[in-house]
Amino acid sequence: MALRFVVDDLTHPAVIALLEFHILSAHAASPACKVHALDLSGLRDPAVTFWSVWDGDALVGMGALKMLGDSRAEIKSMRVAPEHLRRGTGAAILDHLLAEARARRVTWIGLETGGNRAFAPARAMYERAGFVECAGFAGYAVDEFSRCYSLALPKASPARRE
């Protein structure tokens, strides 16, 4: 599987359909007041960069990075298309988002995800990547339906002069 990450303008019908599935799934698993998934307008915010992820002509997933300021960022809208689950696609998307964060000199990255059983696979993936539970940030409140995670990224070394 050779994944292709595309900075996306959120106009492709398959991308819109996956985003709608993402939001509907979140509402099916959590109370409406605990669904923090961004819709099309939220993902078009200038602070957000959104990637669609393709394997050939097939949309396999998506993910976004929201810059919070002060070398901080948040992972948003990570989703693997249902038919591509359990193939390493989620980990590849997470790796891509973390690489992008490092390239932008982000030193702290956070995310919010569901706290109930429906979100257990996502929480396990984040924990395998080194994320640890943290207090709420950016207006999130941690409770039975919402968990926050963070990861400290090392500061980039200054370029060496020869």
C-alpha cells in the first residue's frame, strides 16, 4: 500500500462523504454536546490543514492539524475509511501528522477523543505512539465521554554550520 497524502480543499465527494460518516459516527457514540468533530466550515479555518489520504484512486482516510499558537497544535478529524481499518492506515496518518507538526516546529501536540468503548482502538493507537492522557485544553473538558492526550515533540536542533 503506497499512501498518498494530499492537502485537500474538501470538495471531493468521497472526502465529503467520509467527513459526514466521521461526524455521524461520533454522534452515534457520544452525546451531541461531547462531539467535537469539525464540519466542513471548521476544517476550512485558516489555522487548519486538512489531508485526504489515498491508495491509488481509493480514499482510505483523512486527518488534520490545527495550529493553536505558541508552538502548539491539535490533531483533528482523524478517520480511516471503514473498509481500510486494521491495515496500519491510522498509524500512517498519525505518523504523517506528527511529521508535519515537527516540520512546523511544534513542540506540543494534543488531541481530544471519545472516552467510551467505541473509541478504545483510537486511544490504544495514540498511546502506542507515545501520547499520554492530559488535562483538558482548548475548551475541552475531560469526563466519561471525552479524553485529552498530549505528546511533547523535541525542539528542532539549530542547523550546524560547517
